[in-house]
Amino acid sequence: MNSEAQKFDVLIAGGSFVGLTLAIALARSARGALKVGVVDRTPLEAARNQANDGRASALSAASTHLFDSLGVWRHVKHSTQPITGIDITDSPMQSLVRPTLLHFDGDLVEGEPAAHMLENHVLRAALISRAGDTGGLTFLAPETVLDFTSHAHGVSARLEHGGDIEAALLVAADGRKSALRKRAGIKTIGWNYPQAGIVATLGLEKSHRGRATQHFLPAGPFAILPLPENRVSLVWTETRARASEIVALPDAEFLAEAKKRIGARFGALSLEGPRAVFPLDLHLARAFVADRVAIVGDAAHGVHPLAGQGLNIGLRDVAALAEVIVEAVRLGLDPGSAPVLQRYERWRRFDSAFSGLSMDALNRLFSNDNAPLRAIRSLGLGLVDRAPALKRFFVREAAGLTGTVPKLLKGEAI
């Protein structure tokens, strides 16, 4: 151990949504009892000024509770759009009529919407502001953790520019291709989809009334998600080659392709922001912890975006890991010890795998144009639509309020 090295209780590698939220949760919940460091390639102010990439997130009720507990929600609530209902259809693109096979009309969870839509650049700015006025946080940027070594009392991390850092626990929040996950020897299972996701923001002539729509089309799910100011966020799945072609079209032709899938019910469409295309894959870590290391967010799992659960699953990691760390510290325990980390892994690994594989199964079931299979799907959706108790369960599951829910996701202090 290098006695000259800077020392932290928790060192978080990755300062995007999940890493930054975890840092704020630990510092605020521990009330000064934890020294937390965040390492990222991009300084906070530069991250705040990053261009809007067109992406938005459907934040579950549980995620909004977490942000409310951390003092973030009040800064973004005015920029959110509550989702007042969801319509699900399953039909070929050329169908003149797309009947709604399953709908959730005004379903609320304990008196609140099951989800709110929020543009990612707004959430990023709010998290950065909250992190900036949170004591006990140290930001090391631009910086990268190149390597680390675990030992009996903690982790020695080697930074690209700043030398050595000592910590009781290293948290890898460094994304889907996490270098630290690989360095920790944690393997993943998964596969690439022959699909890509297109994201774009459109303005509508007619009101969306806060309703979201999920069209299951042969190429993949096509989601229309409501935003404030009568705009919508498209999350549009196509084959990889076709997705690249569509994104490269001139504006008028891009809007024409979108209208083929949306139909005429919203009237004229307009582009209200950038559009982009992203490859899609599934990956699930075989373990969520190693010796003095925990992984969270996209480093631990990447899922198909058809249900908009990617960020929500990562925030569940945050709430669970923050709770086990803070409770351990209050009991005088080592936050990076094996029993503490094993509790986090037991809490999160099965839920994450179940969510990822469920999204994969739905994508495979619905991303085809097989007529007999479509008939079976339509029957199944219709049966669910006629089962109020089952619909309520699905709403609570999507809201993140089933199972053993961490305190922050219930809006409670740790």
C-alpha cells in the first residue's frame, strides 16, 4: 500500500447517470461518514454542456422516488411528462387499421403515474448541479482508472494522470464495455441483435394527451413516448442496415418514414431535435461483485430498450448498493468486505437477469411477421387486457415497486 496515495471509502469509476447518482446517494445518506471519489473522462461542467443527443428516459415511479429522496426531482419535475396511459398494438406496417390490443388507461400506482418521460440532457444537468453542492464528494477528471489491485484492506487503483488511489471499495460504473469489469475477471453472457435503435424527437400537430404507444412491427418495436410541449420521443427498432439508411435520409423523407409507422392520428410531424442510431445488444454479468469490486448499471447489464427499463434497472442497482454500504458503515463494518458485497449481489443479480431475458423474449416473440404467431400474440394480449389484476401487477412491475424494494426507491431515507 502506498502511504502517499489519496484515500477514499468508495471510489466510483464512471460519472454518468448511474455513477453520479450513486455518488450523491452515498454522500447524502451517509451524512459525512463516507469519503467518495468519482473518476470520469469528462469534467462536470464539460459534461453539463454536452450536446443533446436526442435520447429521453421513461423514469419509473421508483426512480422518481429515488431522485426525490436525493433532492434532484424538484429541479426536473417541471420538465417531465407524466405517462397517462399506454396503448399496445401488433400489426404489419401496411395495415390501415391498428387496433389497440392491450391498453392501460390512466393506471396509477398508489396515486401517482407509473412513469414520467424526461430528456436525458435535462437529467444530466440536474445531477451535475446536485453533485456540485453535495459535500463529501471529490471529482477526478479528466481521468481514467487504468488498473487496480485488490488487497486485504482495500483496492489500489492506478489512474492515467493522477498516480495511485486507495479505497475500501471500487465501483465500476464505466458502461457496457466496462474495462474494470473485465479487469476484475467478471464474465458476461449475451449477444448482439441484428437490430439497431433509432432515436428522434418529433413535434405533433395534434395532442398526444400524455399517452405512450408501443407498435410491435415486423422489424421490431416502435415506441412513441410523450414529452412536454406536445413532442414525442421515438425509440424505433429496425434492422441495422435499414436503420442507418433511415437516419441518413433528408428531413422530409425521414418524417415520411416515421409517419408510415405512426399513422395520421397526430396530424403533421416536425423534427424537434437530433436523430441518432445505436446498435442493440444484450449482456448480463455472471457476477455483480469481485474482491473489493462492485459493478452497477450498464457495466452489469444491458437490455433491449423496448420497455424503456435500462436506466431504471441501473438505478435499482444504485439504491441497493447505497443501502448495503451505508448500513454497513453505520454498524462499523468494512464497506468493501465480502459479506457486504454479497448482500448487494443477492439483491440485484436475479432481478437484472430476469428483466434482461424478459425483454429479449418479448423482442424475439414480436419482431417477426408470422401470421399464426401474430394471431396467438393478439389473443394473449387480449386476454391480459381483460384481466385487471394481471394488468395492475404489470403496472407495478414496470413502476419498480414489486419484490424487495430498497428504501430510496420507496422515497425513504436510508
